[in-house]
Amino acid sequence: MKLSTLLGSACVLSALLRSTSAFAGCSIHNDTDWSFSVTSGNTSNQSVGSHSQTSIAPGKIVGKSKEGKTIGGFCKDGDKLEITNDHGVPVLMPK
């Protein structure tokens, strides 16, 4: 096998591995009427809309809605979380 072919294959493999790690995170489902601005890990201003599903960065989670409702917790890569409404209080829990 030629060295140039081997190096080209290594570059493609490296790019593929980096792109899949960029999509790693926590899946979060918001089953409430509130939208939250969330900071998790080293990423701020992540939007978790009402009645929606999205991914956020893994790590410590702090979220706040325009109405002053707050959520907090922690997630790691691959975790699935849900925000529910417990008598007017948003609760972040494993799904």
C-alpha cells in the first residue's frame, strides 16, 4: 500500500471520529409550557423550547425560563433527561 494512500485514509478516519464526537451530548425532552435557556458543561445559551426534544452539552446543568422558573442537575454523554411540571415546579429527571 502506498504511503500517500495510507495517510489519506488516516486523515479521513480522523475527521470522521472528530465529527461523531461533536454530536455527543445529553438528550433532553421538555414536557412543560416553559422554554429554558440552559448552560451545561462549558456551553451557555442553549435553548430548550417548550414541548420539544433537543441535545445539550454534557456536564452541570443550570437553566432558567423567562417566567423565572429554574432547573438544575447533571448529565453525561448519552444520558436521556426530561423536564416535567410538578404542580407549577419544573423538575429535571432521568427519562
